[in-house]
Amino acid sequence: MGIVMAVRPKNLPKGARLEEVLRCYFLRAGFFVIRGVPFRFADEELTDVDLWLYERPTGSSRRVQICDIKDKQKPKAIERLFWTSGLADALEVDAAYVATTDKRKSVRSVADKLDLNLIDGTDIQRIMKSQSIAYPERISDEQLINELKAADQQTRTKDFQNARFDILSSLADGFGAASAVRAIEEFGRLAKTVIHQHANSPSSKAAGRLAYLAGAIACQSLDYVSVGAAFRSLEEKHDLLLRTIRLGAMGSESGDQAFRLALSLVEKYAPGGKSVASTIDARLQEDLQKIPAEIVADQAVRLLRADQLFSVGRELEMASYHVSVPPFDALSNPAKSMIGALLDYAGVEREKFANAWLMDNDVKIASAKELSEEQSDQTAIQEELFDDEAKD
């Protein structure tokens, strides 16, 4: 994948341009990166997370981080540090970055005090000048949103824009079991939209982009859940993922406790309570067994065993933002296997999805293998850009 120039997205405001550049930096450093994640509380949309970062430092550990970015002449860096510290606590993430054009040493001192990672003005200049960061084949979020708006205009709805919002908001609402279920269900809805549109139409491609994005988040959500069984057998990992896909957040210990509490209240206060609670439990278990969760769980475990689930998630994210969105047959074999499992789960014919739009002759996407190799170079990339001696 050739790198020809540093990222300079055209026709973007300064803030958006810097967000795209830093997204490319973190992608190059081996992270899974989502830009503009909506954060809601009590049904109120409070803010957007500029960059939401998911990292796989080792085979048995994972980290979720955020990055707040401000590109202003008077960035008010100290205020942003405290604001980001509070946001990180609210989201319960592992760590946070603040990127600011401010170069004062006092800003770094405050960042250290708050246990925040700082990307200051000197770091930003270094990143902007780097020749090893750009992904010239990627589109920006602004371009993606414009594509979705154009597709929505044909149906006079906001279905595609709303779908993107729902996919991204799942990360802030509950990354892991809850986001896995939401992403898998959203993938199925979008995959059905793909095959019901005219072949090679803007609507088909828009739905395809979002389906890949939902698939990427499903992969990373299941990868995150799998760490709960990091040192257990593959059978135990399979059972954990199977329970996650069927139950979502209910599959957790706290979720199961909440369900059991609800049943106990029904048993205590409803007429014929014990019988009613028993019937509710039996019917719920019966309905859950009908969910074909094994299809996705089986494939996810195969990828985990091959150490590929995280890199497949990265590949699908790359595919969703490719300037020429690749069709099913252009994906790597591991990615095709995962998308195929998600299609089977949703009851969508693979062949129809594969033929929904044509492949451009020059389309080239990074495979899961290439992204995995790129991830292994993350230390070298970080040292290149943040070498203390180079700064001094």
C-alpha cells in the first residue's frame, strides 16, 4: 500500500483536518480507530468523542482509550485537559489523550498530573510533516457523511445517517457484549438493504460501507469480550461468545442478576407469580435457543485461534472508508469468512451481497495480514514521531 504524501484532506475545516491526520497516525500505530463517537447520557446527546481508540497490546490484554483534539489559535489547553479527564471517567476508559497546538511546558505538567497522554504542538507539527502516515486511499468522515446524505436524498429519509449514528454510539453506550449485539443486528439490517437496492447504486454502496463498519465493530466487540476467557480453553471461549451473542449485556454476571431479580419480583408480586415467572423464563430460553448464534461464535473462535479477529476488524474498518468501497470478493479470506458468517446469521444470501456492486480494477485494500504486520511496527512509528532527542 503506497504512501505518497502526508495527509492533507482538502476542503475540510482545520479541526476536522487534524482529526483525520491523527486518526491516520493511530491507525498506523496499530489501533482500531473510530472518529466522532456520540456520547449520550439519559437519552441526551452530550458530546462527540473525537477519536475512540481500541488497542491490543498483547494477546491477553486490551485497552480502550479516547483522544480529544483541538486545533485553535487559543486552544485553552488546560481546560481541555480537565474536561477530557472527566469524560474519560464518565466513559470508564483505560486512558486518554489530549491533542493541542499549545506548546507550553506547563501543559505537559498538568497532563502528567491528571495521568493524561499529551500530543502537543511540537508533536502535531511532526505528525503533519511525516511522510509515513497518510492513507491516500481512505475517505474522510465528512466524505462518508456526504455519501450517506446523497443516498438518503433518493429515499427522502435519513436512514443511512441514522444507521451510522447508531453504529458509532454503541461504542460509548457499552463496548463489549452490548455493542456486539447491536453491531451484529445493525449489520443484518444493512446487509438486507444492500441486496434490495439496485445493483451498483449509491444506496447499495452506502449500505455496504456501513455494513462493513458494523462488522468491524462486531469483531472488535467480540475480541474485547474474549479477553474474559483469555487463559481458558477454546471451548470456554466459544461458550462465552455464544452467550454474548444470544444475551448481549444480559449475558454478563450483572445482567443475569438483573434478570433473576426481575423474575423474583414477578414471582413475589404477580398473581400466580411462581408459575408466571417460570413460564417467562422457559419461553425466553426457548426463544434464545432459536437465535443462530453458533454461526458467528464458531467463526469468531476460528479467528481468535488464528490470532486474526482484531486484524479482521481493522480490515473491515479500512474497507468501509476505502475511496472505492471493495465488494465481498475483494476482501481477504479471513474477512470474507467473518462477513459470510454474519450474512448467514442475518439470513442474507452471500452471492447476492457479493454481486451488489462492482469492483474497480484498481481497488486495493490492506488485508488482515498486512494490518497485523503494520500493528507490529507501532513502536517504531511512535518513536519516529515522539523521539525525545529529536524534540530537543
